[in-house]
Amino acid sequence: MVDQVSCYSTGSFNMEGLQIDEAHKVIKDGRIFFGSNFILNKGSSFEFIVQSLPVEKSTYKIELQAKTERSARVELNKMFPQLRHAYSKPRFVSLQELEAAIIKRDEAILKEANY
């Protein structure tokens, strides 16, 4: 069971990674990391995806009212003042980048299952 395993992530600042267990195996349906939290650019709207949580808790989304990247930053800075600092700014990720990461994760899971 995944929830009984002490898990950690290969995700680090401004990098993407897959959630893996202590044996370095990819966790099926694990979280996808883009440097922890990230802002999903959906074209006409934005979502703030919060992933920096203990493994037992699930990822959650906050719909933003912003229409531009700049206004999304301003809105997030008002909600979470700690995100103003350069080292903690979540990066913008497009739907295409997210879909590519999901495909990459699924391929890694299939490869792991075939061993």
C-alpha cells in the first residue's frame, strides 16, 4: 500500500519529478511535481496547484480570478505573502507541459511494471 510507505519526491525547485517511494520505484498515480506548487495556465484562466503537503494529504487547487500572469502573481501574493520571495515563487505551467509530464509519468509506471 502506498499510504504505508514513507514517500518522498524527486521534485525540487523549478524542476519536474515523479513521486517515488523509498525503493526508488515510481508510485502509480503519484503526484506530479513542478518544483512543488505551480500555477496552471489554462489559456483563459489560471489555477494555483498546491502540492507541498504531507503525502497523506491530497493535492488541491485554487481557482484564480486573474486573466494575465501578472495579475495571477498579484492575486497569489495577496493570499500567500510568502510567495513574494524569489525562492518560493511558483512557476507557470501550461496545459501542454502538464500533459507531457503525465505521459512521462505513465510511461515510467509502465516501464516499472514490465520489470
